[in-house]
Amino acid sequence: MSQEMTSDEKEYPPPPPHWKAPEAYHPVFGPLPLMLYRALCLVSVCKLTLDHHWHAKCDEEIFQREKDQLIGQINNGNIVCGLILATTAAFITTSPPVSSIMNYTTLPAYVFLLLSFAQAIGSIVTGTAVIAVYQSVKRPWCRDV
């Protein structure tokens, strides 16, 4: 009669000190460091802290689930960037139907279109590189690095 523990009940080693949230109130900056930490965590791992991400590094089942979810999110980002590339290419190579409403043939418009194009290409390249690396790594390597 062995009982399996859920991921919330398991004991995990503590995360490294640099993974912990800053103090709730900094003497100089006030609550700003904690708010920035939470915002960065929310954007990068979709959680307010890194605790869940650390638990994934310590448990094989959670790690595989998190890895699949992250790869799916990056793939979705690559799809969106591909759509941005196609739209930008269409704007760069065609003339506007009504120049009085939206004239995107001016120099500033071309500069912003080319910046958008370059950013989308850079995002696709780095996203693909992250996927290639993350699909081949093992859990202990991710935890220790």
C-alpha cells in the first residue's frame, strides 16, 4: 500500500539564492524590484515566482510537461513572427491603395517596416535555436546550469 505523493507534497531542495524573489520593500527603490521580478517571471515562465519552475527542474514528470509547454509557446511565437514577416513583406513590396489614408511608402514608414522585419527574423532564429537546444537537454543539466 504505497501512496504516491503529488508534486505539491514532495520535498524539493531549496532553489539557488539568485532564483528567490527580492525583498517585498527595498530601502531605496521601494516595491519596484519585487514588481519587476514578478513581471519578468510572468513574461518568461507564466508564473509570478520561479518556485514552480524550480520544482520542474527537480521532478522528471513535471520537467517533461513544462518542457513540452515551453516548446509549444515558442512554436506559437514563431508562427506569429512568420505572419508578421509575411505582412511586412507585403507592405514593403506593394504601393498603398489609398495614399491619402495610409501612405506607407515614406522613409519613416519603410524604416519601421524594416525594423519589424529584422525583429521578426531575429525572433524566429532565436526561437528555433532555443527549441533545438531545449529538446535535447536533460533535466539535471537544466537544473545545474
